[in-house]
Amino acid sequence: MACIPGGGQGDLFGDLPEQLAEPGEVGAFRNDGSATMLEGAAAIAPKLDSLRGRVLRLYRELGEMTDGEMVEAYRDEFGGGEYRSLSTRRRELVDRGWIVDTGRTRLNPRTRVHNMIWAATKAT
């Protein structure tokens, strides 16, 4: 079994690239982000591979989920995890083609809002 950045077993992921983050990449943040947001993005940079890898692992193991479901699963599996940070990692995986929008939504019973359902791509 191959090791992946941040620990874990490579066979859960199929063929992952050597590195999920580009060298020197800070991570996604809002274009109108404050200096504090930019500092936060820079501070988390060393952890991006691990966070992205864990989010991808959840989609591979558990299948289709909304962001809220993914965050709940992340907290159950790994402890902690802020919604904003984890949904950003999911968005980065979408931008790289590892996760896709299924074109469907699911009603969140707490908020009564339909949320997009995401899934790992077949290529992963």
C-alpha cells in the first residue's frame, strides 16, 4: 500500500497525485479577503494536503454528500473541522476535478434549504 501525504493508505484513493497542493500554494480564499483571512490561509498552507486528502477520503468511502454531511462525517472521523475550512477544501478538490457536482440537491432538515450533493469522480 502506498502512503499519501498526511498519512493514510493510498489504496483508499486510487491513483492520487504525489501532492494535492501546488508548491507554494496558499489555498482558496475569498477575493475580498481581509489581511486576517490571508494570514489564516497562509498559516494553514502546510496542512492543506492532509485536509484535502481527508475530505477526498470521506467522499471515496461514504459516497455522495452535501457539504454539511461531509463536515459532520469529518468531525465524526477526525474530530474538529470548521465548515468554512472544509467546504473550501471540497471546492479546491472540485477545481482540480477530484470531486463533482452530482446535479442533485438534498433538503437539509435543520435549515429547510436544498443543498448541492457532491461526489468523488470515477477517475479517483
